[in-house]
Amino acid sequence: MEKFFTDIYNVKVLNYNNTEVKKMNNDIILFWNFKLSSLLNIAGAIGIVLAGLVLTQIIIHFFKKAMRKASVDLSLVRFFIRCIRIACYTIILISALSKLGISTTGLIAGFSAAAAALVFALKDSLSDIASGIVILFTRPFVTGDFIVFGDHKGYVQKIDMMHTNILTYDNTNVIIPNRMITTDNLNNYTAHPEIRVQIAVPIGYDADIDEAKAVILKAISGVENIITDVEKFTPVVRVENFKDSSIELMARTWTHFENYWQVYYSMMESIKKSLDKNDIPIPFNQLDVHIKEK
């Protein structure tokens, strides 16, 4: 009898031990399966990021090549490249998070709420961005153009999303917010290859107008780099205005923009020398006072 009860006890212990071993084995298998699955997901996410970055660079490379062949303005190319990068990075981020098993629905909702708050906080900056897009697509000027805006004048160095950089003649970099450019007047001096150079020349009321015009016309016609082979660009001298102490003649020539200042200063010097040589004085402001006797 004692042996019978001892055998029953041993069987129960053995069955109990077998159940615990199976449970432990299952837990270990589940643990390693989870670890392996997590490692595979992490490796997959890293692979998505690396492949996405490489693919982004390839897309940008071919896009630059196509834009270069189409002779698209450099600032517009930069804008498109930024848009491509933002779109690609967003897709890469969402894909990597999805691979890791992270729900992107809540993330997108959070971004949407943050974006709505930023719209109110950064309305001026958004206005600059919208104006930058308008400038890039309507192209009132492009990189390298010489523009005059308010008190600033210089060559356009770069058109960014929020501001435009111009380089002045004294080598100063001026940064202008884009919203100011789209809401005010702007002069683009390089929109056309030719530009007119004009100088006002005063002569006395007692001077011979025809002689003065002939002398000035001869003086400006000999200046280098003016355009003389096109009829509408030939040099002319006209009576422009009657001032208090002088008659104002206007000397006009045309040149290419890169020669503007050389032509301007050469005209000034040539006109003054020619007037002096022909004894035609440039009058100064004067006031005649008449005393009336009682």
C-alpha cells in the first residue's frame, strides 16, 4: 500500500514538472520570437530610411539635370528641391514609423493641430513664403538682375522662401522680406538688354539753342560703348524744360546695362569739355532784384 501511494505521488510530481517545463519553453519561444520580430522591424525601418535618403538624392540629381537643360532660374530650382526634400522626408518618416508598428494616425493628427497653431503664430512668415512663391513663379526678376526697391539698389543674389538678397554697389548684402517686394513698386533695370542714359544740361537763355544742341550731340556721339547701329537707339538732344535761370536740354543715348556707368560718366565729362571749348557757359541759379523808386 505504501508503495502504491508513493508511485501516485511521483507521477503527480512528474506531471507537474512536465507542465512547468512546457510553459517555460513556450515563454522562451515567445520572448525570442518577439525579440527577433522587433530586430527585424528595426532593421526594416533603418533600411527604409537609408533607401529613402539614397532615392531622394537620386531624384534631386535627375531633377537638377532636367532643370539645367530647361534653363530654369536657379532660385526656382532651389525652391522645387526644398519641396522635394520635404515630401520625401515625410514619406520616409511615416514609412519607418509604420514598419516599427507605431500608429501614424495620432502623429498626423498631432502635426495638424501644431500646424494650425503655427499658422496664427507665424502669419507674417507665411505671408513671406506665399510672396516668395509668387515671385518665383511670376518672375518679376531673377537671380543676377539689377533691381531698385525703395532706397536699395543692387544685384539679386538669391531668392529664398522668406526673403530676397541683393548685393549693392558698395558690397553690402541687403535682405528684403518677400511680402514687402510684392506689395510695393520695384524697378528691374536688366529686364531688357538695352538701357537709356540721359543727362540734363542747362544753358543760358541768351545761348544759341541750335549751337548748344549740336555741340552736345557731337560730344555724346563720340562716347564709347553707346548703341549707334539701331535707329531707335541713336543719340538725341532735345529741349526738355524751361527753368528759372536756364533752358534745360536733355542728352539721351542708349547702351547695354553692364556699360551704363562707364557711359554715364564719360558723357558727363565729354559734355562739360565740349561746352567749355565752345564758350557755352552752364548758368547757375540767380535772382534778379528790381528796386522800384517812389
